[in-house]
Amino acid sequence: MRMPWHQGDVLDLASVGVRVDSLTDLSAISGGLGARLTAIRAQAVAFKQEFLGTGTPDSVTTCDLVTLPYPTRFGLFRASRAIAPFLAITNRMLVIRWRESDGTPRVLLFEPSDVELGRYTPYFDKLVERTPDMVSKRMVTEHGTVVEHLSRLGIDPAEVDYLMFDHLHTQDLRRWIGTTTHQADLGEQPKPVFPRAKVIVQRDELAAMADLHPMQRPWYQPGAYRDVSPESFLPIDGSVVLGPGVAVVKTPGHVFGNQSLVLQTSTGVWVSSENVIAAECLTPEFSRMPGIARWAREWGQEIVLNANTIETTVDQYNSIILEKTLADRSQRDSRFVQFFPSSELTAAWTNPGTSPTFTHGAITHR
């Protein structure tokens, strides 16, 4: 499938932010996979010291979008001994506001999923086909749309500068950034809800979407990108500081072009992505969920992956160590770090054995 950024088309697009030189491409490090892990720990410490001096954004607000089922064997990898085949995760959007040094206001939406169109992701589309409507309604709870949340916060969509996702699994952005032609399934050529916004994405992921591997296909909607303008994207290579206390850090593994949001707030440093689905997956020794602590101890693993796709598992492990090293300890419970899963494990009576030991629920910074 030809994408708008096929071959070198996207290479001339502008980048964004200030490049982070202390976080390098680990594939260039010699000495094997263990050497990469050692390197990422050291690089994380160095970057954190730099990042702490960048300041803080004006505000960070959490907005719940939808709670939905997700296979336990994906979300908790091989560690869980829960009898429930599914657990529940809550997808959330973060709204981050800051001002540039010249006073220019900025608004970033992290994980602003179009939940309605996201349902047509091949994996979830097939899951819905196999699930009776009555059961589906009990398992899925919609909390509010992206536009509804922005209205509540008093933010005009035209004020939004950036849209960002940790990766583009399930995402259909046509209504957010518009299309170049009529869309038969939407019954219109949608005008962009966010006319000024650019999508910050790793160039690696854009390249991968042009020719998906069979293991990737269940999780992407590549057809939804056929008629979007490449000018709507800001491709980056690696990690950048976007503004005071706001950074994008490349965390490959879950997908090749995975990226994480790093925030400096009034409670310290937070990191957000979907690399894991619960804070305790970064300190599994403190988990009370069946099997988690024992598995981590027996296998010598210090984290528990979210592994619906295993593109480069070792890289994902190392990326999570980067996130774990960057994040500060929670002020509510110091056993856990301030890692905020963009899809956070949520207790549900229908899913025994998957109730999290600890949840963040939200990031609040004013």
C-alpha cells in the first residue's frame, strides 16, 4: 500500500523540539544486548539531570476516554496466573499546556484517540464480532470523547498545536487532521477537527506502516492514512525536548517507532506510554496480582511487558528500564514509580485475578 509518506516523501518535513543528544541509538553499541541495557541505565541518569533543568509545563490534565477488554496474556505477558482471559484497561488522554520562551502558548494532546473509529482496528473488530452485544456493553465503558473533554477544559480545538501517540496502533486520525479526498466509510471528506495541529511521530513508525509485517497488521489501520496529508505530520528521529518539562523519548520495542512522554511536574518526573499497563509492572516484586511477583523473581525479570506485539522484545525491555529510571517514586506509595500507563489496568469484577495493586488514575499538575 502506498502511504502519503512513501519512500523519501516525508524527509523534507520540519522537525520539532530540541534534540536530546544524551539518549543515543542503542543499536550502535557493541558488546551484545546486555551492553545495551547497561548503556541505557547510564544514559537515562544523564538525560534526567539535563531534563530537570528545563522547567515545568503550565498544566497537565488527565481525561478518561474508554475502558475496554484486553487479553491478559498480552497485558501481563507470561507472568499472570489469573483465570480471567481478559483484563480491563482504561485509555486516557493527557492535555499538556506550556509557554515558549517568547510567551507563545502551546497545547499538546497525548493519546487523543478517536475511540469510535479505533474500533475498526482488525484485532478489536474481530473480537467484537465474536462477542455478544450484551457482554460487549458490560465490558466497554465510554467516559467521554476528546472533543467533549476539551470543551470542559475551555480549549478550542483550533488552539491545539500537537497530537502525539506513543505509537499508532488502533489510531484513525482522519477526523482529527482531515483528508485530501472523500471517505466512503465516513460519508464525507472530513474537515480537520484540529486544523493547526501536527502529529509528532517517530519516522521509523511511518516507514514501517508503508509495508506492514503480518505480525503488525492486526493492530494498525493503514488504510486510514492513505488520504491524509503528509504535511500533518512532524516526523522525528529519536528524543526531543518539546518545551519546559515536556519531552518525547524514543522507546523502541513495542513497535519500532515507539515513543514515550516525559513530564516534569510538581510531584517530580512522570513517564507515560503503553509499554506496560500497570505501575506495578515496573516493580513487580510489590505486586499482589497472582503470579506477577513470583514470575519476576523466578525469571530474574525486573519488569513485566505489555506484549500484544513482540517486534523487538529485548529492546522493549530496555526501553522500560529507561522509563523506570527516569520516573520518580510515587509520593502516595514509594514502592511504585510515577509511570502513567496510557492504557492503565483497571479493576473489574468480571476479571478475577487482574485487579491492580496500585493505580495512578491521573496526573494533575497546575
